[in-house]
Amino acid sequence: MTPSRLPVPDPAPHVPEAGDMGGIGGHPKGLTMLFFAEMWERFSFYGMRAILMVFMVASVDVGGLGFSQADAAWVYGNYTMACYLLCILGGFLADNFVGARRAVLVGGLVITAGHYTLAVDSLPCFYAGLGLVALGTGLLKPNISTLVGALYRPDDRRRDAGFSLFYMGINLGAFLSPLVTGWLAQSAGFRDILVSWGLDPNGCWHWGFGAAALGMTAGMVVYARRLGDLGRAGAAPARDEPRPWGQLAIIAAGTALLLILIGNAERWPWAPWAVAVVAVAKLAHLTGLLRPDERPRMGAILVFFASAVAFWALFEQAGSTLALFAEQLTRNEVGGVAFPSSWFQSANALFVLALAPVFAWTWVRLGRHEPSVPVKFALGLLFLAFSFLLMVPASQATAAGKVSPLWLLGVYLLQTVGEMCLSPVGLSTMTKLAPRRLNGMIMGVWFLAGALGNKLAGSLSAGYEGSDPAALAGFFMNQALVVLGLTAGLVAIAPWVRRMMGR
């Protein structure tokens, strides 16, 4: 589960109506609506992502775009990076102009338009569709989870359980969508159905994109029809409050600059480093404005930021290098029954649904022996490195032909364990370490880590070489060794980081 599947706590919730227990399991009515709206939104997002990379590199003869691997990696990296980076602007617009509820509505409609645009067999529509989905995601993603938090009073004991239910909806959509879009886009059975209907079977990819569009439409219908269930949650700022137009212009221009700089990292290798330096400088500037007891926390935030970038750089290759490995080098069948390679994209969500309760119980059960946050981050990186180490013998085995699907299932299991150690812990830690007056800024830094990690994942995937088992094994080994080195470094400085956290 990526950061896009993690709820963002509301830093300044409204005061909900007392006694609202008309939803799932005695929760507010609005939670039921948000559960299904987000489930369908994630259905559309992950359903499209499951087939995106394979569609781009597929030859024109079978309905693909025929992109080179390097070009496909560039597009994929920039698209996923933009989805995260635009969240900073989307959150600012909601907080200061339109309110979270309207931002979710507008963002969802833009996403829906993007998916329908992708369903059109046209290269201009392909690029326009990706752009619309990224813009809409930037509006919707940081604000729909804010609405969940706004349904509860700060001291409501149902709050954590409510986020857990919302979290389940996210992963349910992420689990189901690749099964649907993958079958439509990649299965021989559906191609035969298209032929029987007198349609071009090479258009199957766009049926997959169309299914994602229908999922998003369902989510928006649920949201629009049940908008009243939110009560006053996520309302726009009062009309008489001044609007920070100057700050909006600066943030919009800064976001555009970041998109250009990071998006062209292949051409300008210095650009991501420059962005990182500016981010560090901004944190240093903020540190000077903090009280003495708050300043050390910025150092801890910086450590977790760097760790998150490294984590997402490998984890987010699920939609690029691992998707290509599944399509080109994996024996995609069970008991003689073939299945689309994109179905592997459901494995992470399925493992999350199974393991999330186990981890929640484990952390509580450990009590005072529970690992510190830096150690949990280190464990997340360690399991991620193990997953890429597992890809080394899997890559070597491709010299004898396509390999068992169990290799990739093992990889996704290890990555999910790593995710459970780092991702939800990181989000919670950011909200705890950030002074309330800087909560939005620190959440923006966290989203920037996701953006940089996704872009790096796309750039790294350009080095994937499926035709050379030795080179492929080296590709995964080198990345695993780098992350193992980062893990060792994080373990070494863990006591220092804990002191900076004040723990």
C-alpha cells in the first residue's frame, strides 16, 4: 500500500454532531459513504496503474503504444510523481479556498474525466488522461481522509477504528481492480469475446481503462448522493475570511517548477538533488523559527524523509519493473489455468488486508518492548531489501525459461511486511513530530518524499533488462545492497534519532 492508500489525520477537525452513529458498526453516517467512495476511487487508480506500464511497452500490433522501455519509464515515473506532488497544492486549496468536501467532489470529477479520456484509443487522449488523473488525485487524495477525521471529535474513541475501516476500503478497491482491468486488458478470453462481437481485439486495453472509469463513476455517484451525510465536515472557509491569493500563486508556481525539475531528472541529473537541498534549507529555516524544544524534531523528520524516499523508490517498482517481470518472465498460470500478469498487482493489497490486524495486535502486545520508530523504519527498509534480494535468484532462473509465480508472491509478501513497518508508522510520526502550526508544511514534506520516491522508481526501471538474466540479477542486487547500507546506517543512528524525537 502506497501513501495514496493511507489516511491523513485532520489537523483541525470540525466539531461533529454528537450521537452520530448511523454508519458502519456504529460509526458516523459519513464514514459509510466515504468508505465506498474511496474504495471505488482506489479501484480506478490501481486498476489503471496495473496495466499502464505493460500497455505502454506492448507493441502496436497488439494494441499497445510501442514505447521503448526508457520512454515508458519516464512517463510512468512522471505520472506517479505528479499524483503525489500535486497533493500539496490540493491540500492548500481545500484549506484556504474551497473546503475539503468540495475539493473531493471536483477532484473526483476530474479523475473520472481522465479515466474516460484514457479509454479513447488516441495518443493525445492518453497523455491528457494521465494529466487529468494526476490533477484530480492531487485534489482528492489529501482531502478525503481529512473528511474522515472531521467526522469525529478529537476525543472520540471511535476515531482510530474509523480510520481502520476506511483503510480497509482503500485496500479492498486496490485488491479488486487489477483482477478486473487485468482480465479485460490482457486475457485471451476477453479478446475472443471482442472478436465475437465484431470488435477489434486490440482495443482490449481501453476496455480495461474504461472499467477504471466506471469504478470512478460509481464512487462519485455514491459521494454526490450522500454528501449530506458529512454534516458540516469539510466546509469551505467563511466568505468573510481573507483568501491568501499570493501564497496560492507561490505554491502553484513552486509546484510547477518542481514538476519540471524532477520530471526531467533524466536530462538534468542535478535537479532532484537541488530539490532535496531546497527542502533541507526550508526545514532549516523553519527550525530557526521554532522553540528550542521543537528544533531537534526537524532533524528526525529529515531522517525519516530520506528513508521514505529510498523505500518508495524500490516499493513503487511494483508497477514498472516487477510488472514487466511478471509479463515477460513469469509463468502466469496455476494448475494449468492462465491468468493476466497484472493480477500480481492485487497481491500487496491482499497481504495488507491479512497482515494489518496482525501488526496492530503485535505492536500492542509488545508493550514497552515495542521497537522505536527509527527501528521500525529500519525494519521496513530491511524487508524491502530482502524482497529485491529474492529477485536475484528469480532473475538468474529465467535463463532456463519463465519462472514460477511464487517468486513474485514472495517478493510482494516481503514488501508488504516492510510497508507495515514503515508507511503507517511514518505518517503517524509526521503528525506527532510536527508543531501544529506547521502540520500542513510537514505533511507536504511527507508527500514530497513520495513524489521523489515514485520518480526515482520510474527512473530506475529504465535499467531493467529482461533479456539478460545476469544483468537483471545485478540490477536487483545493486538496489538491494544500497538499501541494506541505508538500513545499517539508520540502525546506527537510531539512538540519536530517538533523542531528537524526545523519546
